[in-house]
Amino acid sequence: MTTPTPPAPAPTTTPTTPAGAPKRLGNGELRAMVAKVLADNAGTELTPRNIAHTLNRSSGAVGNACKVLADRGEAEVASTAPLAHRATATTASAAASTITPAPPRTPRPKTPTPPTAAPTGPAPSGTGGTPTRPARVVTGPVKRPNGMDYHPRMLAGMPDVTALQRFRDAGVAALLYGPPGTGKTSVVEAAFPDLLTVQGDGDTTVADFVGEYTQTDDGRYVFVHGPLVRAMREGVPLFIDDATLIPPTVLAVVYPAMDGRRQIVIKANGGEVVNAAPGFYVVAGHNPGVHGAILTDALSSRFSAQIHVVTDYDLATQLKIDKRAVKVARNLATRQANGEIGWAPQLRELIAFQKIAGVVGAEAAAGNLVGIAPEEDREIVAATVKAVFGTTVAPLALGARI
């Protein structure tokens, strides 16, 4: 039998593994532990997988935590290929006092079940069959796991959160597509607070889904299962963000879990067989305009519901974002729809505009809108900003020495 190759050295933080089963982390706990690992390794570039080895947790969840830290300025992106982060001057203030790695998962004993007749056709993709609970119709904002409010939007005559929950109960796998920053991740987190996430990119591997060998404190190597396996066993949703950036040969590991087989075989762990529990569901996100994003026929055919997600500019107004910025975004979105330009600010950029305006003023924030636009669209964006704000603005840039 081939001896597994030891993984790359983990960061220098050496936690003590707690006894017993891991408890579910509260809001912000994983983010604080990620910040501590970064702070303890100040000056070192760490990938989500490096940090995940230390915490013995999902590299997808760790990647999400790194992104939030970077958005807050409590970490910075050190490189994009591969994606890696490092500590900033404020990382230590966001760090936990201690970290609690998850112990290796103990497989649940299998309960014998009576044989059933073979199905006459494929089972619904992405669900365990029997609904775990009826999806109620929400009537107001929904709390996301990070504590922020999500404001539902209408989808086929009902709130989008309710529609996604009913898709899960009915076994209809959903693919949400649209530009970055339009709220695809937000609606999925609001609909499924218990979901597990795989953050996709060109470097995502099969191990990011099913797991891999990792070294314990006593020098042994154990197989730590990944988010796909945990979601299947626990009967919870799996969100594959930026799914179309993942190499098709890697993404294929999920397909047997979504179709009538509802089962995967982990070759790296001696052919271990994993069956999906009721409630398991797959939902994915796709950014069509992102370089390298490819929606293959195999992927498209497995997601029966494909939902276009665009920015709700009315919500931007309700959130009291500067009306001039919203007007610029609407104007550019119209020109984008007409094929005149390829970029328009989405809700994420508008929220960032308001934060920047609160620090350095609205004109500087408007200049930043010009600066973040793709170079080929920058002239049109600058002209639109000038027309709305009544003045010429330039991208944020350092000036003369003080």
C-alpha cells in the first residue's frame, strides 16, 4: 500500500487538541482563530489550506474567514496564485486568545437498514428525499451566520430564501449566477445557516472536497474528511462558491453525491464509501464574467434551477447609500446591459463607496469608483461620475510628500 505523502509544514502555532467531539463554533469564532494563526505567523504568507491544517477545519470555511478579515483590513492578500494572506498591524486585535482545532472526526457506526426496492429512475439531485422541515415564508430581514441582515427579494412569487429552502426539500439543485458582489453568497447563507462551503478557484483540488491526510501532534497521519463528506453525513447543504473556476475533473467528485447514487468513494482513504444523509443538498455560485469561469454541460445539467442574481439598486437606496452613487451604478448597469461597457458597480461596490465616503469624503469615494473600474471601461465610468457628481474626479492616488 502506498504510504501517504506528508503535507507541507503547517504554521508555527501549536494548539492542544481538545477531548471529545467538536462543538459548533459561534459567530466570528473561526475568524478570530484564523486571525490568531496569521498573527502568530506575522510576515509569513499562508494559504487557507495552511491555516486549515493548523485548525483541523475546512479550507473552504477558512478561506471565507480570510476574505472577511481582508475586507475589514485585519489581514491582507499576499498573493492570488495561489491565494495567500498575511497579517497586518490590526490582525492581532482581531485574534482569539486561544484556538480550538477540531479533533479528527470519529466515523458514526453504521445502522443496518432493511433492503429497499431499487428505484425506477434517478433520485432528485442534491437532497436526501424527505424534507427535514417545511420552508416557512419569511416576512422580513434574515440573519446571516455573520450576524448581518439579509433583505430577501422576490423569486417566482415568494421570498428568495423560502424558494431556495423549498428547492432543497424538493431535491432541485440550484445554481446562482451573476456578477460578483450581487449577493449570491448572502442569499445562500440566509437560506441555509447550517451550510458548509467550498470556495472555488483554479487551485481547488479533490482533497478540498473529500479531505486528506494530516499529521497529528504525536507524528501519526490521519485522514481528515473535507466539507463534502461532512455535509453528506450530517445532512446539511454544501455551497460551492465560484464553482465554474474549479477544474471540471475536480468538480466531478461531487456528481455521484448529487445523482441517484447519492454516494461517493474516497480513493485516497482506501476506497471509503460515504452515503448522503437526508437533507444533504448542493447549491453553487457562478460568476459568468470572471476570467476562467467555464460552465460545462456536465455542471449545467446537474443544476435544474439556474437563477440570475443582479444588484437590487432599490435596496442600495434603502440602505441610505449616497443617491448619486446609486444613480451612477444604475446608469452604468443600463449601458452594460446594452453592451456598451463590461462593468458596472454592484451592491458590494456601493457599500464600499459609502464606507470610503465616510472616511475621505464622497468625491474621493467617487474617484475610487473610477479607479476600480476595468481599464477598458474607465473613460465611460469617469464621464458618468462627472455627469452625476458635477465635477471631475480621479482615482485615489498618493500626492506630494507632506
